[in-house]
Amino acid sequence: MVTYIVRRLVTAALILLGASFLVYLLTAASGDPLAEFRASSQPNKQQLMDSRSALLDLDTPAPLRYFKWLGGAAKCLVPFAGSCDLGKNIAGQPITDALGHALVQTLTLVTGAAVLAILVGITLGIITALRQYSTLDYGVTFMAFLFFSLPIFWVAVLLKEFGAIGFNDFLRNPQIPLPLAIGIGVVFGLVAMVVAGGDTKRRVLTGGIVFAVVTAVLIYFSVTQWFKTPGLGPVVIAIAGVGLAFAVTLLTAGLRNRKALQSALIAVCVGVVAYFLIQPLLNQATFLMIVLLAVATVLVGMAIGYLVGGYDRGQSMRAAAITSVLLGFLVLLDRFMQAWPAYFNNGRVRGRPIATIGAGTPNIEGDFWVLGLDSFTHLILPTTALILISLAGYTRFTRASMLEIMNMDYIRTARAKGVSERTVVMRHAFRNALIPVATIVAFDIGGLIGGAVITETVFSVRGMGFLFLDGILHVDPNPVMGVFICVAITAMVFNLIADLAYSALDPRVRVKA
Amino acid sequence: MSQPSQQDEIVAEQASLKQQAAAGIEPVIEAKGLSQGQIVRKRFLGHSGAIVGLIVFAIIFIMAFTAVGYAGIPGWWRYGHEDVSPLVNDGAPTASLWPLAWGEHPFGQDRIGRDLFAMTMRGAQQSITIMLVIGLIAGLIGVVVGALSGYFRGWMEAILMRLTDVIIIVPALLLAAVMAQFAGRRDEGSWFATFASSNGVLALGIFLGLISWVGLARLMRGEFLSLREREFVDAARISGASNARIIFKHILPNAVGVLIVNVTLTMSAAILTETALSYLGVGVKSPDTSLGLLISQNQEAFATRPWLFWFPGLFIVLICLSINFIGDGLRDAFDPRQKKFNAKKARAAGGSPAAEKTPVTAIDGGTVGGNAAGEHRGA
């Protein structure tokens, strides 16, 4: 095992050396860094050219410059010395600083998108595999192919037009005309009809109920101007919480396990009481406090499950803990919604909340909630675009993996010995289907850090991809090399992790020592 | 990849086919003496998504290459992609569905009066050309590298696979930028610069092809690694076949399914890469045009002239979607595990819901499982 890892690391280091040499030469050869001065008619043209030549060390041939750069970069390997030197960019800023800023921007952009895409993609993949060849399966497959074929810059421009400009115009006077409300209700009803399984009667009934509820809610929103002052309130949280408690219990323990259901419902009661208790506390929220509250929520949930007990304590604890976390999320959502009017009327936002560019409103002032909303409104469009295009891969892959597992002999054995369908799916099939998916997820996380060049360009987020593209366009090797090294190292490390994780998760696969 | 006896598997599969002819799983009648090619063709033609994709792609292909002409041959459309004509109806599209009419400028015009239909057709032409060039080059190099490293192993494999590793982590964006830079230097007079500046699109396709073979090479290597251990290769070697003969006559035909499917998928990814590079300004350059470049040039005009944005995007999506469906159909056609399943027949046969979950083959084919996993890595 250790031999294998060491061998992989040594190979990776050699590949990295070769590739970085290649990248340096290519960047240096990709253009003339002095081109903008050559065409200019400024009197101090020669002086500018000289200073840039000195800055970029253009008198030294590119292969030699690479080794100079490598000498500086090698200092980064010394831990805690702080002597890391990746050179400076064309504006004279050290690359290590630029990389730090860009990394933060990129990670805030891509993390949410990646997590959501993985969650939704896996869920859709599992559901479509369980309902193979149903209308739902065909619908999701077609959507997956469609999203797979969408150019992201096209999607991004459409989102800017309809998601930002259109929605902001709507918010100015949030009235939903009756025909539109009914139309949206019909669409949701049809989707619910397709999603709901069972015979025709059940499908029509589900579709009808969803249609009625959605239409009624939209009309209510329109009449009360809900979009100006949104909020959930304790009643909605309680009702949604009970629904969540049933759903979570169904998935984790099965409704037959009454103790688990009880603990989940008790968690909902505690959550609703806590809703009133922590409102004053939430008014002075900081990020740390939210994290601590989240930990406390999980602990309280587990304590409830432990106290209720039952023949399987673990199941009760799991059900209660997951329910409390979801409920806590609802409370948080409600608090963010309470801050919406303050954000909406903020002098910097001026009633057009959904932003099309940047990662935050410049010079905005406000408490934790207003700043959180600000990030949210800036992230929602690029995140949506990224989710749309990366969803398809996860859905298709999970579906294929799940279908293969459902055909395995041990699934038939499980059914034959009388295990309930929920346990077959959640215990036997789902976990095994996730093994190949886990390796893909590891690959993709390794690739995340490279950022999304096109998304960052369209939405003017100054992340890693932007730094890279900017370096190329200005024929500036140092930022290009900085981004490349970060991306390549993470990609290689995560490749290794993916392989090791596969052999850890699936004992049939062994790494060659 | 060590499936002990795939021959047994095939026997088992055929046996199980006869038993499970009911419950909506239509057995492919292999007893009739159809060749491999005939079976694949039959399955592909039975895949409605792939056939629709093929028809859509054929229509776009013919329209793109005949409308504005190609390589000096004039097309049937009255405007070229660079012709400027007076604005009709302020440049709005004149095509309408009811009554069905084509009009003077079916897709509209841009600000200075160029015909968008001609530009879109020219762009589609360029994108399809690049796609085909990339598919051809990537396929060729991928097969050669994969076959050599998978078949000979040893130092050959070590060198070729490390080369693959290096190329796979060098960003395509950088290579395209270097390429664009070379193409821009018309004055330097090297043969490459002359070629690139006169055939910008072809050069871009070749260049992208030279870097997109890596995923394919890894897949082909995997295929060769498993196929070279099979009995028929031993038999060929004992009867005195040369290495080249074994590679091309014995192993390659068995790997052709994986190859074709993945070349198709590489091509559908390539079309998105090309449009993205053109969008970022390092792909196809003005005055020539491509679908990505059209979108990039017109995105500011979305509020005033949305059609400039809709039609090129629509064509990118249509081309890519049809190629993806064709690839899906090919994958099903080449997958020996895949049996055409007809839900209506299953229900008519009174089959229980469990019927569709009945495994068709006893064991999953090692090669095909490897294909599905490896393919995602390639993507």
C-alpha cells in the first residue's frame, strides 16, 4: 500500500515537472507581451517597454526563465517557511496573493454548485433507475441529454436576461396574474403526476392536489405581496417540519418503526419551540454562532433519539438528527427572509436584488443576514448555470450504476429472504451504487479548484479561471503557472484519493503494490 | 478485468434468452446467422432516439454545407455570410410558421445588415468541420497509442501512458491560445503560419484533435489489455500471425464498439469546446465566423435583437443533442448485454413488475462494465 502511494506520488511529481515546463514554454510562446506598447504612440514608449522587459525578465530565454521560476517555486515545498515565491504578475502583484484571492472567489462559486449538483444528480439517478422505462425516466433522460448539450455561455446569458433582469422587474410590482398562477399550477401538477408512481387514479389525484395547492399559494403570494416581505412563520415551519419528519423516517427507518417516527416528531416540536427562543439570539448572529447552533442542533436531535430509544436506538437517533438539521435549515431560511426587506431597500441595492456580475455588491454595509443575502443574490445565477450543466453527468452515471446493482444476485437474495423494498433499496442497493459514484465525485472535486473559466468570465467573478485566462491574454506566464500548479496538484492528489477510496470501499478491488 | 470465461458467458446468455423470450424482452435472433454488423445495424435502427438524432443531424449537415456553399462551390442561398444588404423590417426574422413562409431574411439580420441565416449556416459548417476533424484525428491517434501500449506493454506502455498523463493535464485553453497566436502571424512566412492563417478552422480542428485523443487512448489501452489475454489471440499467435495482424485483424474488430461510441462522444464534447474557445476569443476569429463567435459578438444585443442570440445557440444545442443521441444509440447497439425492452409488451404479456428487473445475462460482461466506468473518466 505504502509502496503504491509512494510510487504514484513520484510519478505524479515527474509528470508535473514535464507538464509545467511545457506550459511555461507554451505561455511564453503564445504572444508578445510588449505588443500593447509597440502600437502605442506615448512618448515614453521605450521606457515602458524596458520596464516590462525587466519585470518579466524577457532578456533571458524562456527555458532558462522556467528554471528560475522553478527555483522560486521549490521554496514553497519548505513548510511554514513563508518563503514561497511564484513570481509576480504583469501588474507587479505577487502571485501567491493573487492566488489566495482567486481561490476564495472560486471556491465560494463552485462549492455550492458542486454540492447541489451531486445531491440532485444522485437523487434523480436513483429515482430514474428505480422507475426504469417510465415517463419520468424518459423525461429525465431527455433533460440530461439536453443539459449535456447546452453551451454554458449561452445558458448564462439567458439566465442573466430572464433570471436577473426579468425577475428584478417582477419584484418591482410582484403581482401574479390569475392565468399565470393557474398555468404554473398546471405545470407543477403535471410534473407531480409524472413523478408520483402507482396507478392512474393515484397519479391524477396527486397531480390535482399539487395543482390546487400551488395555484392557491401563488394567488396568496400575489394578494399579500409576499415577495416584498417574504417569510415562513412558525405555522409553516411546523407543518413543513411534520412532513419532513415523516419523509426522513420513511427513508431512514421505515414508518413501521414507531419509535423513530416519535423521535422525529419530538424533534420538530423542540425545533418550533426553539424557533421562538433563539430569535433574539439570531439578531446578533455571526458565522461562528451559526456553526455552533448547527452542531447543537445535531446533538439535540441525537439526544432525543437516544432518549426515545426503541429496539434500534441508532435508527431513532439518525431520524431525529436529520429532521432537526432540516428544521434548523428552515428556521435559518426564515431568518434570511426576514432580512429581505432591509436588503431590498438598501441604498446600494436600490430594489434590484438579483445581480448579474461580480461576487458581491461593492461597499455594502449591513449585518450578517444582509451580507449573506448579498452573497446569495450574486451566487444564484452562476450556481444555477453550473448546476444545469453538471447535473446530467451525475444523473446518467448514478442511474447506470444503480441499474447494474439492482440486477445483482445479492439484491435478489435480499428480496427472496423477505426484506422490505425500502431496505433493499436504501441498505443493499443504494450504498453499493454509490461506490463508483464516489470515485467520480472525487475526480470532480479535484477539478473544481480550476474554476469555471467561462462562467467566471460571463459573470465577472475574479476567480482562478479568470486569473488563468487573463494571464494568457496578457502573455504573462507567472499567473498561468500559479493556477496550473494548483490545479494540477489537486487533480493528481484527488485522482490518487479516488483510486484509494475505491479499493477501500470495494474490497474486491485491490491496488497493485 | 479478469473475467474468467466470456465464452461461457455468451453461451449462458443465449440459453437464458431462449428461456426469457417472454415478458417484453425481445430476443435478438442470433440463431438466424446474422453477422455482428447486421445485429448492430438492426439494434441501432430500432433505437428511435438515435434515428431522430441521425435525421436531425443529416438535415443540419446538408443545409449547412449547401446553403452558403463550401470550398468555392456556390450555395443556393442568395446571401453569403459576409454580404451586407439593406435592413428589412429593422432586421427582425421574416420566417413564420403560419403561414409557412421563408421570407427575405428568415433568421433576421444583424446591425449592419448581414444575413443571420447565412452566418448561422457558415458557423454550423465550421463547427461540424472542426467536429469531424477532431473525431478523425483523436480516433486515429487514440487507437494507435492505446493499441501499442495495451498490446506490447513494457517500456512502450510506460512511455506512452506518461505522455498521455502529461497531455491530459495541460489545459486546452492554453494550447488554443498558442495556436491562435501562431495563426495570427501571417507575416512570418513559416509554412505552419501560412497554413493556419488561410485555413484557420481546419488548423484549429487539427490542433484540438492532437490534444483530445488522450481519453480515448486510455480506454483503448484498457480494451487491449483485456482482449490480449483471450484465447483467440493465443490461437492466432500459435498459428503464426504477426503482431500487426493480431492487432488489426483480431483485437481491433472486437474493440470497435467502444471506439465508435467514444469517438462520437468525443465529437459532441468537441463541438462545445470549439464554441467555448471561440466565445473566449481564442478559437475561430473574425472575419470568419462560428456559432460560438456569433453568440459572443451578439450577447450585448440581447435586449434589442434577441434573434441574433437565439438561432446560433439553437443550432449548437441541436447539433450536440443529435450527436449525443446517436452516440447513445450506438452504445446500446454495441452493448451485448442490452436487449431491446418493450414496456408495452411486458405489460401485455402479463409480466409482473419484477420482470423488468430480471437480469438478462448471468454475469455482467467485464469489457462493457469497464467501458462505462472508463468512459466517464475520459469525459
